[in-house]
Amino acid sequence: MALLDVQDLVIDIPVGGGVLHAVNEVSFAVERGETLAIVGESGSGKSLTSLAVMDLLPRVARRRAARLSFDGTDLLTIPERQMRKLRGSRMAMIFQEPMTSLNPAYTIGNQLSEALRCHEDVSAEAARARAIELLERVGIAGAGRRLLQYPHQLSGGLRQRVMIAMALMCKPDLIIADEPTTALDVTIQAQILRLLAELKKELNMAMILITHDLGVVARVADKVAVMYAGALVERGSARAVFKAPSHPYTRGLLNCIPVPGRTAPGAPLGAIRGQVPNLIGRLQGCAFRNRCDFAAPECAGDIHVEAVSPGHDVRCVRLEAQNRAVA
Amino acid sequence: MLAYTMQRLIVALSVAFTVSVVAFFLLHLSGDIAISIAGPEASPAQVEVVRHQFGLDRPLLVQYLDWLWKAVRFDFGDSFYFRDTVVSLIASRIGVTLTLGAISLLLSLVVAVPLGVLAAVYNGTIIDRLALSFSVIGQAIPTFCLGLGLIIVFSVTLRWLPVSGASSWKHYILPSIALGWYAVPAVMRLSRNGMLEVLSADYIRTARAKGLAPGVVIFKHALRNAIIPVVALAAVQFGFMLGGSIVIEAVFSMHGLGYLAWEAIARNDFPVVQAVVLILATIYVALTFLADVANAFLDPRIRLA
């Protein structure tokens, strides 16, 4: 049984002009010890999807699903009190903005210890020892001294390491990292990613990595789910998706990346024409069809999920046309 | 922290100095003091005698420096009207005003901060709207109207509390409510807006993601940050209350500093007026300074900058 099983997740947000269908029937599963990367551009619903798993959606958002279970526990019917016990202890989250994700009024040590002590009945000294151990593990020198510092005294990279250490305080089974490196310098990005990958392996955690950076996905993900305009358009093993991208959007994304040696200097990079559609009101058909080179009349109808190969699905009715064009 | 405190202290002292200049010269702008003291029937010769007797014939700067030098040693001279020194007059009155101000401030904070937090946590619901309506109504009622209303209901009709005076703790209940009421809307709105802003901050989401209980998220993580601007406002409000207590002390016949100021103004008792203005302003400046220091304790970004 999968550690996390999400089926037909829907997130609606009532807005002035109707209902914003932020996430539409998204399904995926994460096994123990596995890394799933959810890829998509801003507004594709990838962050909301992760917040929905943690039950941390903004109050106005409405969440529905055919199934949402974590290690056999049904998260849809679980009372808030029970959910709170899972949050932070068995599933933890790392956010995009290390600069603003730590409370400016409390020391690092206070915020780290709290993460453990709100779930486990341990002494202040034990929590402190665990905090020092984890700060050292995430590569922070002088951990004992750091515990007494406030967030504003730390750089962005250090703060993100603190966030990672905080997420690990209770040894979670699942860690959700929502664009953990987006706000950091490129050199720091690589370090943080390597650290996350190592820790994941070391602690046998499952990880959901939310990103818009396909380079990141290629390095650390076992499985990939590509989201576009609130829908999951393609999913499969990272190897399969990179080898045979089968949704026009995924192909478009991959074409945007320059490849050293293959992309000539000065050559124009691939771009996807057009704009992301408005998600307010009733949606019908493929959301990508107004930007797609393979669009046909049937793209406005119901879109079924097609299997490209075992474990590799794509939400596109023009698979054959695409294959002919490539061949 | 020390550098910050020193910097705030220098600012406070320069404000206090400015206030002393204003308090001194304002009275000299209101006309010839010697004529006011001597009275309307005095002959020019008598006015000249008074002018010399009170040292009013000296250059203004000399008079100011003389007054300031005595003021810093708490010597404000004698009252023109009361047979007493200004200092002992003020000493006998200041207790009532400070007690009234402190109780009123405490009362308004105890009501306004929780109400603001509640309104923010239940933002957009009926609770929020009730709290906001309450603050609008609060702002619309003048202090003296509320004071008279309270007297009519609780003292005259129900006979639960005394009408006027300041001789027991019971005497402080109605005036404190009337005076404290004045600060509630502003403090409530600031607490509410501060909380609303903080509750949507990333670190609150982090706190929730840790699995903390809502109470811990709201009181430990949100309120601590939202309260920082409220501290500064509370100091300002306390200053306003000391000033506003002139009205309340008159309504409830409490013999405090405000009442003394009112009596002194009505009788051209300049040394008393000057001293009261200077003392109230200095308390105000001192409070602002204390609020700055308190904020440094609450916000490590100020303390450790």
C-alpha cells in the first residue's frame, strides 16, 4: 500500500466572478522512501496540492477527493485534532521562502525544540540535543551557538537548512518540500538539494518535491507528475518522462531548457506560445489546447488518461498525432 | 541594545527640551502677564511693581533659563492663587490622575486587545463585524457624554456607585470606564489589523505545519508579533488619557492634575499651568521612550540590530 494515496483531488476557491477551479481531479501516489516531483509553472496548482495533503489550505479553499489517505489513515474524515498529530510529526513541510518562514520573535533553538516537544513528551535538554544533532547534520557549524540566534541573524541558505532541520525533528515518514531552493542563490540551491536527497535516503523518508525546475527533477526524482492549469497532464517514472515526454506541455517544458553541447550559442530557446487559461467558471476539455500545436476539435471534449507505457500516463487524446509528428 | 536605548533617550530628551520651550513661551504669547496678575483695576504703576516683583522685566531668555533651571530641581515657585508651592500642589494631585490613567489604560487594553485578536481570528464573520461596529460606536461617543451617561445609570438610577470624588476605589470605576473607553477603538483596530497581517505571514503557516495547537499558533506565534505596534500606541493613548482626564476629572469632580489645570487656567495661575503642561508632556515623552525600549525587548530585530 502506498504511503500517500491521492485520488481525484479537487480544490475550488470561490472568487468574485464564480469558482476558481485551482486543482482538478489530480491523482498520484507516493511509496515509502520514494521521491515524487510535482512540476508545473506558477499557478498550476502544485503548491495548493501539497497544502491540501497537509490540510493547510487557506480557509476559503474547498477540498474534495475520491481518496486521500496517508499510511492507511483517511485524511478526508480524520478530525482536526488527529490531523494535528500527523502534521509535523509524520508528515512535515519545507516552504519556499526561508526568509519569512521562521518567526522573527523567537530563537532558532526555541522554534526547533517546539517542533519536537509539541508531539513528543521529551525534556528541554533532549529537544536541545536533537536540535544540535540535526543542525550539525544539515551542515550548520557551531550549532550550539546558532540555537541562541534569531532568524534575522542568519542568511537565506542557513535559514533553509534550519527549516529542513525543523522538518526532521520528529523523523517524519513524508517530507513535502515546496520549491525549497527557488529563493536561494544557485550555488546554495545545489547544496540544499544534495542535502535533501542524502537525508531522504538516510532516514528512508518519502519526499514530494514541488518545483518548476526540470533540472532539479532530473537529479533527484524517482517519479514525476507534471501539472498544468490545475490538472495533472503527465505522470510516470522520471526516466520514462524524460526519455519519452508524451504531453505537448511536457515537451514544451523540456524544449525550454538549453542543453550544453546541443543548443548552439545564441540559438533561441524553446518557448510555449500563448497564456495560461483562466480557471474561473466551468472547465471543459484540455486546458492546454489553446497553446498546443496538436490541438484538434476532440480536445474540447472529455479527456481520458492514456497509458504510454506501464506506469507512464498522459492526459492527451492526440497521442497518435504527436507520435506521427515526431516520427 | 545600549546604542539603541541611548539613541532613543537622546530623542526623548530633545523632545522634552522643546516642550519646555513651548510651555514657557506659549504663556508669554497670551498677553502681558504682569497686567493679568495685577488685575484689571490696577494702575500702570502697580503693574510695573508686579512686573518687577515677578522678574518679568528681565529679558525673556533669562526668564526662561531661570525657570528651566528651577524646574529641573522641581522648583516651580508659588501658585498665584493657592497659598502653596506649585510642587506641593502637584504632588497632592498627581496620584489621582496617574491612578485613573493607569486603570483606564489597563481596562482598555484588557478589552481591546482580546477583542482585536478575536476579530482577526474570525475575520469576516459576525464576530468581526460586531467588534468593528462596537469600535465605531465607541469612537462616536464623546468621553464626557459617556461619563454623564454612566453617572445617570449606575449612580443616580441604580445607586451602585458614587457620583463624584476620589476617596475610595469605588470612585475610580466609572471614570476609568469613561476614560478607558476612549482608547478602546484605536487599540482594537490596531490589534485586529496587526493580527490579520501576522496571521497571513509565512511563519504562521510554518507553525501550523508543525502541528501546533491553534492556541499556541495564535498566542505564541502571532500575538507576540502583532502586539509590537500596540505597545507604541498604548503609550501614546496613555498620554492622551492624562490630557483627556481634564474632562473626566471635571465631570466626576476628582481632584487630580487635570482638575488643577482647569482651575489654574480659569484663574490665570501661570506657574501652575506651566508646571502641569511641562509635567504631563514629560510623562508623555517618558512613556514613548519606555515603549521604544519595550519594543526592543519584544522584537529581536530592534534589540540586536
